[in-house]
Amino acid sequence: MTLKIVTKIILAAIVVYAAIYPMLNLPTSSITTTEKNNHQANIVKISPLPDFSTYVDVKEKKIAFFSYLMPYVEQINREISLQRDFISRLDKFPQFTKDAEKLVKIAKKFKVDMEQDFPELKRQLLLRVDTLPIELVLMQAANESAWGTSRFALTANNLFGQWCFRKGCGVVPSGRPEGKTYEVRKFKHPIDSVRGYYHNLNTGHAYDLLRDLRANLRKENKQLDPNVIADGLLSYSTRREAYIAELKQMIRINRKYIKGN
């Protein structure tokens, strides 16, 4: 067989394969290319924590703090919304390999046991895989980090006072009682602190009430009211009710400084 004939056979095979490939290439995922592209396009630019202590005008400082942090909060809400939409569309365990893998990954991240009937699995996932009101997130960050100027904000990128319990995992607080081993967790970047905060509220047993309050708002087709969901933060501070009252007051006074409000 001559080289010319072999070349023709190869070219013919390529043409035939190209024609039937769409039929052979069965989908491995129900997630559309548009959804993937939209998710990638929404990734925000990461920048270091600014020096908010340089602001003399209090209003300007508040606006700057909210403007810096808000894109990160919106980014995480978008990510969670995509995961929630994915779960909401399912009516049984997915048949597509990639979708099944994605569901398992989400369940693991949000600490939901896969070994249960699908309706209960979906219910528990939707209880945890959900967003938080921007106002609540921003006010807690402002409260816990002294508007981005606290020692832990500056040295550990920790805006929410999260603890860790492995030696060397963070910064040792100066007022830590003798015998205690916790540290204030250190993050690579402030957005990681925001992610840690979301993970804490969405998975921690101490915030079961918060998730129930949020689920009730969803059930009633109401917006996620920061003042309602704040009532689920009793365990966030030893000040309990006084802490929640302070957050609500901060929301009332400072929401006007949040861009878009």
C-alpha cells in the first residue's frame, strides 16, 4: 500500500470520527459551559488588607472598610449560590459521573453524611449550603476586627476572631487564660477569613438555630433578613444577647455606608 493511499485512509477516518463524535461523546455532567464561564468570570481580584487606621474621617473609614470587604462577601455568596442551585435541581442521586463527584465533594465540605436517603440528604444540604446577608457579614467583620485595625486583623488577616486549636496555627492572644491552648487563627488573606467564617456558621453545631432561621425565611419566600438571622449568633460571643443587640444596632446605623444600599 502506497503512502498516498494510507494518507487518504487516515484523512477519511478523521472526517468520519469528527462527524460521529458528538453522538459518541455522551455528557459527563449536567452543568452547562455557560454556568462554568459565569463562575470563572465572577472571581474577584485579591488585594492585601488596607491600613484603615490612616482614615481620620469615621464615615470615610466605614465606607472604605465595607468597599474593600464587600466584593469578597459577594464572591463567596455567588459560589455558594451556584452550589445551592446545583443541589436544588436534583431530584435523585445524579447519574452523571461529574455531577455525582460534585455532590459528594459538596457534602464533604459542608459535613453532611452521604449515607442516607436522597430526600433527606438534599434537605440537609440545602439547610447548610446557603448564603448569608451581606449586612450581617460586614457588621460582624467590623465588630470583630475593630474596622480592620485590630491586632489579629493586621497580623493574621483574621476579621472574625476565629480560633484554632493546634499549636502554631495562629496568634496567641495576650489575655489567654492559663492552661488554655487556643490561638487566634492565622489566614493567608482576608478572603480566607471570610470563607472560614461562612464555613463556621454553615457547619458548626453551635449555629443550628441560625440555619433554621434562614431556612424558615427561605420556606416563606422572604429575603434573608440580617436582623432575623443575627438571632442565631448567641454562641458566637460570651456576651450572647448583648452581642446580638450590638450587631443589630450596627446594622441599623451603618448599613447606609454599604455600597448599593
